[in-house]
Amino acid sequence: MHISGQSAGNIAVMMCVTRNTVYLTIKSMEAELNGKDAEDVSTDSEPDQPSVADHVQERREQIDELMLEKKEDGNFAMKTARDVRKRIRETSGELISLRTIQRDLRALNHIWKRMPIVPCMTAKHITRRMDLGPALLELNANDILFSDESYFDTCDTHRGAYQRDGHAQQTRQKERCHAQQTRPKERYVTKVMVWGVIGVGYATLVIMNSGTVNATQYVETLKEYLVPKIDTARHIFMQDGASAHTAKFTQEFLKEQNIRTVEWPAKSCDLNPIENLWSIMKRKIDVDIMCDVNELERAIRKSWSEITQDEIDNLVLSFPHRIQKMLDNEGRPCQLKRCYLAREEVQENEV
């Protein structure tokens, strides 16, 4: 095909291989015809690095200086190509495309890394977490009941698909909007709100009928699903600072029922083990086949039933480890490398 005039790009698309594979194959064939050893082709003649124009070198030096700039708190001021473009435009008035800046950053060995999503915290939030951390660390994880609400929906926009490189190139060039290469997204997706409580030997899931919960609805849920099961002499109830939870009506009800509560810092979902449980459930649910609320609710219940009590207990017993990690991180949000800790390891840490 190459002899007949086909380009390396066309050959790569037709053969479903990379262009580099085509180039190496062509060089190997030429080497054999010329009597050279094919094994030496890939290392025989490495292409020289292209020379960089003076204005490009100056721009890269400027970008490198910006990337090393730090703020008063010690963190780097520039984190994205957009930050760099904005600063250059403010200082010199020059408008540079994001693509150009991204190429320059790669040439300067700045590696792009997807940053973990964590709660947005102020200095007040961090201070509050540090103040409450020691008291939370003294609690016995076996006696805490962790609660939280969450939403499940039928919209899945975070999944990709594996493709052979040659087919992917063809898709990018000719079939960018082909039905097999896209993921449909509904404008109005089906949502279901759930409320759950977990503890050592304890697990309750409630599917809420309404999309939002006020204090009256929340108290009715507590009456039906929490009060009959909770051991007020042993258990401590944890809830976040949502308005329905902190309402006077709710607080009076908890006091009447002699239910003790944990003073919980704001913006601290990373400390709540049930958040990991929601993530596990959402990964289990195949939203591609969901079309209405009833099917989604059945999938939620099925996902919940597949999680064993031992898994829930391990999540709950990781609470002291979460608090310690937060304190070690000076109150800032942290992500655990593991959601699960072996029961024996947690007990050893407590000792």
C-alpha cells in the first residue's frame, strides 16, 4: 500500500494500528531491501529534536516562571493552563490559546494530574475541624450511628470506552458524533433521594418520596426507622448540619427521645463512612437500563442488599483512622487510599 502511494495515516486507519507501527514497518522493509539489520531500524536514526524559535523559548520561560510562583499560604498560584493564560493576558495583554499553553507545559515537563474532588473549605471550617477532632477521636466507633442523605439518578456521564487505537483515530477524524461513540444525556434525569443509617451491626436504608426533606418529614422518618431500633443507652447518633437536621423542631424531638448526637463539623463528608457506601452502591448500579423511578428504586435496593454487614462494619470502624488522617493533615480534607480497613487492623490501632 505504501508503494502504491497510500500515506502512513491512511494505512494506520485501514489496518487499525498506530502510525508509529506503520512507520516502523516501512523502515524495516526498506532496511531489508537495503541489506540492513531490521533490529537496528528503531534505534538507528533517532530524529533530532526540532529547534525552538526564540519567541517560543521566551514564552516558555515566562510560563515556567509563572508555574513556580507561590501564594502566601505556600501553594502554587498557577494550577491550570487557564490560570496561566489569564495571568499572561492581564500582564501583557497577549491572548494565547489554551492548546499552545498546554503544549508548552508538556515541553517544560509539567505533568497534568486530575485533582481529587474535596469540599470547599474556609479557614473557619478547618479550624472547627481541628477543634472537634480530638473529641471525635475519643468516641468509640462501635457506638456511633452514621446517617446521611444522597441522590441517585439515571444520568451517567463519567464513563468512557476502550477502543483500538486505529479505530479511535478514525472516529476522531470522521465519526466524531457517531451514535456508537457518544453517550446520550437527558436534560431532566430521574432522581431518587435516599436516607441511610449505618453502624456496627446496624444498617437502615429509606427511599424518600420527595426530592427535598424538611424538618417535619425528617422527624417522621426518625420516628419510623430510627427510634424503634436505636439503643439510647449505647448509641450516639451522627447527622450533618443540614437545615432539616439542625431545626429546632428536630432538636426538640431528639431531646425528647433521649437520643444523643455527635457535634459534627461542617464540610466534613470525608469523615463520614456512609459516603463511601453511597459511592460503592452507585458503582454497582447499571444506570444504562434505567428508564423510570420504579426501576431505579429496585436497583438501589438490590445494590444495598448486596453489601454485607461485615463490609459496613469495616467502614464504620475506619472512623478513628479518618479522624487521625484529618488531624495529621491539619484539618484539611483528605482522601483515604482505602475505604476498607481490616477489623483486626482497626482494633490494633485502637489498642
